[in-house]
Amino acid sequence: MKVYPDAENVIWSESGIFHIAQFELNEFSKKVWFDNNAKWIMSVTDLETTDELPSNVYTVFMFTQYSQWNVLNVYWIQFPSQQEQYIVKVNQDNSSESFYIFFEPGGKVINTLNISNQDIPITPSLFGIN
């Protein structure tokens, strides 16, 4: 795989028009989406905790209204032709309220998405890529 030449034990699947490679790299789980022409579309690295965020993203997150919520997961999203993003998935104690909080690498909050009572996976369509 040209995008990740060190990837081993790659498991391939399909979802709609996308081909997805899933593997471990540097102890992180990674999913990589390609189109039908093998063009790289997007990568998602499961960072798991806020400890893995860049310091400026972590600092901004700690000043958001969600900093006291439960962090369910943290993702690093990479694209071939647009800025990378970080997503922190949170939910509130004793509640079904859950959100994705999107950050740019400099730490600015780009968006928040209410995902309460919904299963919204992190796929290219979440970023308007169909």
C-alpha cells in the first residue's frame, strides 16, 4: 500500500463505493478509505485517549464545555488534499447525550455534532465525501 508502506496484516472490506484497509500501525488501529481507482480518500487513526492529542488541541479541549464529560474515543483524521482534523467523542454521565467535537490541528473547534441516540460512524460521508 503506497500510502502506508509499513502496514502489515491488512484486512480489506468494502462499504458502498469505498474500499477500506484496516490494520495496526505504531500500536494504533487505522482505517484507510480508497475509491474504486485506488485513490486515497481518508485515513482514521484511533488515538483512544486525549493524551495522544497534540498539546494545543488538548489544551483547547480542556477549556470546552465538554471537558468534564466522559471521553469515549479520540480520532485523528487525515486527507490527501485538505487539512487533517481531530475528533473527540464524548458523552455526559447518566445521559444519552453524545457529541463529536471536531478540531483543526491548531486547536480551533471546527464543529460539534450531536450524535445522541445515533450510530454515526467516522466515514468519508461525515466530511461530505461521497
